[in-house]
Amino acid sequence: MMRERTLGQLTTSEIGLGAMGMSGMYGPADEAESIATIHAAMDAGVTLLDTGDFYGMGHNELLIRDALRTRDRDQVAISVKFGALRDPAGGFAGYDGRPVAVKNFLTYTLTRLGTDHVDIYRPARVDPAVPIEDTIGAIAELVEAGYVRHIGLSEAGPETIRRAAAVHPIVDLQIEYSLLSRGIEKEILPVCRELGIGVTAYGVLTRGLLSGHWSKDRQLGKGDFRGRAPRFSGGNLEHNLALVEALREVAEARDVTVAQAAIAWVLSRGTDIVPLIGARRRDRLSEALGALEVELTGDDLAAIERAVPAESVAGDRYDAAQMAHLDSER
């Protein structure tokens, strides 16, 4: 039985499905299997689907539309990130948070999704050229008009979170949070809790690194952005895989997989945190959902901390160019 958690004013399943990997960010994906995975997640009680209008340059939203053709659209809350600019070669060309751009992005999103509203709408990154008050104010107008139900943030720092929340209630902050990415614990998470803002945690398996299925000899496919990620390169990868093996010992002692232990750890951090599972195959989804049955004891949590201490990871979350866009890292 899928339990529920609360993100601000929105009640959702305790785990959400992140669809990014279904649109080429990790290399080619099987479209039929992707849709079957979305259906399997919904059948298991998942009520939060996360996407971005720039995932596959709109492909991800079209995929979700196709998956929902035979389902009740209101069975799920659809969370959409916007603002990332792409070029024809698939590269990133910055971010646009201008009010006129916000409304333009949403217009195309509603058409691609085949829906009349988005449940959570959020800028993918904070546009440093546009006051966050202007960006959030534009989304607030869309809320008033009925096109958006709730407003979220992504990778925002404490000051930006406060400024945004002063304009309109924010239901959640989407940000990377895992055993290998714990930076939000110092300032960002306390501010969210002070303001009643939930957290949707992406990267809970560090893009597969904490899945227990990664090896140093794995060859990445064309278009897989992990080939540029510092945590997956050279000595960093060897160091990080040693952490995974330490976690594997703890997981096997509990008769669970590495991925299940990592997801269960995120779930244990608070009922205001909803992990987003980036599965694009039904077998990986099934494994991830098994984490819901894992109740970590105090001894388990202490063992996990010893295996993967805070700040023990080697390498940044993104390459230097992408790190520069993270308001959360300033």
C-alpha cells in the first residue's frame, strides 16, 4: 500500500516518478517500455509524475501525454520544470525566467501534455537576470487563471526561497538529495521546514551510481550526460564506487539491495521529503518501490553513516558550466 506525504498544500504519494531518463538524457530509451513503466508506477499508487519541458526538447511531455491517454489524468499530479534553453544539437543555452517567457513556456507545455492545467510549475533554475519575484509573480497569475495549481522551485538557495515564498506559497523545492549529495541539510532544508515547503528529492541514486548496478568499466551510450559528470570520471568514480561497496555490505545485512537502502535512507529524512525515482524500466521501478517496505532502525542508519559519511563523495554534482547555474550552491 502506497502511503502519502505532504508537499506544502499538496498531498501526494511518498515516492514520485521522474521521467527525465525516458527522453535521451541517459542515452536512448525504449518508448514502449517507458510508457509501461509509467503505467506500472500509477498502478502501484504513484501519484506524482515529474518532467521538464526541455527533456528531449518536448519529447518527455509528449510521452507522458501518450501514457495518460488510457488513464485518468487526475489520478496524478504533473510537475513541470521550465526555462532551460536548448539548441538544435541538444546543448543547453542558458535559462529564461522572464514573465512573458513563463507564460509562453506553459502554453506549449499544456498543448504537449494534452491537459488544461499543470499541478506544479517551477523554474528549472533561477535566472540571475530576472528577479525571482517577477518569475514567481508570473506563475501566480497563471495560478489565478487556473492553468497552474501550485508553484514550486528547483535548485534555489535559502535567500531565493524566502523571496519566492513572500510572493506566493511554494509547495516544494526540487533539489538533488541523496547519501552522496547532502548539501541541503545545512541551510536549505531548515529554511524549507520553517516556511512549510516540502522537498522533492531527485538524484536519490546519484543517476545510477548508488543503484548497485554500476561498474567502473561501464560504457556510456551516445548522449548520456553522465559522461561529463565529475562523479563518474577517473579516480572520482573509483572512490565513489568504494563507498557503494561499503553501503552494499550494510544493505546485504538487511537483505535489501543497495538501491533500496539508498532510497530508504532518503525516505527516513522526513515525511516532508518525497524521493523521485528515475526508473525507465519496470524492473528498476519494482526494485525501487521495494524500498517502501524497508524500515531502517537506528543501528541501520548509524551503519549507513559509517559506510557513506557526509561529504565523502568525490567530484561535483555537475560539470563546471552546469554548477555555475545552481543558485543552491552559491
